[in-house]
Amino acid sequence: MKNVKNFNSLKVFEYLKSLKSKGIYLYMEEGILKYKAKNNALSKEILNDIKSNKEDITKFLMLAKDNYVDLSSLQLAYMAGQSKTQVLNKVNAHYYIEYSKENIDVSKLENALNILIRENDALRMIILSSGHGLIIDEMPRYRIQTYNLVNGTDRLSTRENLSRKRYFYDSWPMFTIVVGKSDKFEDIFHFSFDCSILDAWCAGKMVNNLFKIYSGQKPKQTEYTYKDYTYDLKGYKEKNKKIIQKAEQYWENRILAISDSPELKYNKSFNELQTTTFSRQEFSFEKGVVKALEKYSKLHKVTLTSIVMTIYMMILSNISSRKNISINITVFGKLPLNKNVDEILGEFTNNGLIEYKDENDDFVEVVKSTQKQIFKLLEFRAYDGVNILNKAKISSLGKQRYFPIVMTCMIGENYNSVINGFKEEYSLSQTPQVALDHHVRIIDGTMKITFDYIEELFNKNQIQELIYAYKEKIDSISKGNMGGSKDNE
């Protein structure tokens, strides 16, 4: 680290990390820089190097002690889910999305991105392997890499690399942006990120704000930060212990009898997996179908989310050897702790279990049961959903259970496929401990359903059949054929 110019906090962090790997640990005690070192680890050369950079190291350590944040239970679960002791552990929690646009000005885009990094501390967070987050105040400028987009192979090669990129803890950044430049085609914007720093909702907000800044607009700013939120969340849970205890009791009782995950036809057992390759299949329902679903929703006084979630669970039940099932659903867990909380980026996802029982022939009544469970999750959304899954893992019979079938329903917002000239073209998610991840979004008034699945576990035809069954159920509802019996098609 000798003679380093343009010194910044990240370089100090990396220097301290390199010392730690050699058995040298620097720390502050009563305002004085001190060290601990293994025998013969601290050479005269290293000691002189530390002395010459003492001022920068001291400054960093003093600031760092106020910039540590607690990771959420889900962020820790993402970390634990990659350990050797877990099943389905060969991927990180990751999302990839791709946009096209004519003649992207990379310099302009890079400036916009660095404004976002400066204004959003979650984008400057390092996920530490110790199980904490560290916000870095001063980051080097992020440089957007480019490549020559000559043909589709170039694009697919970049997509393949970035859509499966693994980010390592104790390093920054945990996101990557690459632009393919072309004289023949539209340029391509590739965005990869680790879900430990951004949830799906916040990633959408980040991209939206990035494209706004690129186009000369100014997104709403706030001094409230992700770090502030994590501190406020502690206080909120302390003040609302009764709600947390009530949720704890609710789930303690409910977990005793909750159904297992769907028992699907996998190509091999989870323990036999040597590789994990996620792929995506999707389908979009046209606007007219969505309007018919919304009409049905209002007529029966149930939410569209409850309808869609029930349909998915019915289909899973039909193809499962176990008819009463539970699936893992994700919910937006950001709590209204500040008037500007909607403006901050970060990872706020919570999750829980929703159960379907193949016992009632009245479709609307089944939907109402689903809705009741969703409302309960929202009522107790301050309660960590990871606790629910941990409780559910051990059944009353003592066997270990997994819930690798996940659903994320983002129907509450109407997304635009084109944002300031950037058109969404492709996306893919992967998550440890997940075999099949189903997403639902409203885009330009249409309803897009996607299935991210592990190729080694499912045949492509299995997912296509699932989509076909989905279409049949949705079409039946939109045509008014499912007001009563769920089998009336």
C-alpha cells in the first residue's frame, strides 16, 4: 500500500483485509491505533507501511465503528444457504436483468450511476463474512465496462456470464453493469446484482432512478438512509415486543399442523445435484384477461394476488403426490419507520408460508382462505419470516422439511417495460435452497408470469405444462366459469 495516491476508504478496507489474512489485526483502543499479530507475521517492512499510512487507517477505523449495520435474518439466510451443510447450496441469491436502447451514452450512464452510489448507502455496503454489513463512505468511481456487440452470440455470452455471477463477501461492489455497444443493433444494458444488497422492489426503483438521472431528471432525494432504517428497526421491534410475541405464538401453533412443500417429480434428489443451472420460462396474459380478473376480484371481494396465488397452489397440488401443500412466499417487508422510507434502497424482503388444502370445492372460499393467510403475514410483517421456515423445517414427526417452491407476487405495482427509452428484454433469478421460483408482475397492463427453475431437477416440458395449466385456470376465471366449484372449467 506504499505511495498510494487518491486514497479512499475501500483501499484501506482492502489493505486491512490483506493484513488480516496474514494474521495481523489492527484496531482502535481509546483513540490509539493498536495491533495483534501472530508470531513472525509482522515484518519490519509491514510495520513501516502501517506507520506511513497510520493517519488514513486511523480515520477509517474511527468512521467504520459507526458504519456497521446488522444484517437481516434473510440476508444471513442467503449466506447460510450457500454452506456445504445445506441442500441446493451451489448458487448465491442473485438477479440479472437486461435492457435495450439505441446509442447508450456510457459516460452519461456512468455519471448517473455514481450519483446513485453516492446518494444510496446500500450500494456502498460490503457484506462481511462475519455476518454484518459495513457502509463505506468514500468509494472509488465505478467504471462501466463495455464490449463490441457484433452479433447475438456476444450478447448471449455476456448474459451467460453475468446472469450466473457469484459475488464474494468482504468485497465491493456486489453489482455489475456492462454495456454492449453496436453499430447494427440497439445497445444492451446488462445489470447483475447480489440480492443481499437489493430486493426485487428496490432493484426496480434503482433502475428507474438510474434511467431518470441519465435522462436529465432528478429523482426524489432524502437524507434518510438504509443505515438509519436498520437502527430504527431495532427500536421499532423493542417498542412492539407484544406484536412480535403475538406473531411468535401464532406461528408456534400454526407450524404444528402446516402442510409440507409440494412433492413434485424431480429428475434427481437434491443431494445428488453436482451442478445448479437456473433457466426461465414465461408467459404474458393480455390486458383484457387482466381486466376480467380485476372484475372478478371486485365481484367476490378478494384481491388479485390471492386469486393468482390460489391458482398456482391448485396447479402445484394437482401435479404433487401430496395434495395439501405449503409454499414459501416473499413479501415486501419495508416498514413505515420514516416519512421518507419509500425513497431508500436496500434489502427488505420478508417471507412466510401459505398453505393450500385440497378440501373445499368452492373456489372463492379457497381464495378467501389464501387471502386470510396473506393478511396475517402482512399483520406480522415485522416478524422475521426466516423464523417461520426454521420452525417448519422440523415436523411433528421429527423429520426435516424443506420449502424450495417459492412465489413472489408483485401485482401491487404496474411496471413499464420501457423506462426513459430503456426497454426490458430479459431477466433471471437464482436463490440458494430454491428449486422453483415463480414471479408475477403487471407490466404495461399485462400480467407476466415467470418460472425460474433448476434445469437439473425439471424437464423443460414440466414447466411448459405448468404454464399451460395456469393459462387454463386463468382463462376459465376471466370467462366467468369459476364462480363456484374450483373444478368447473
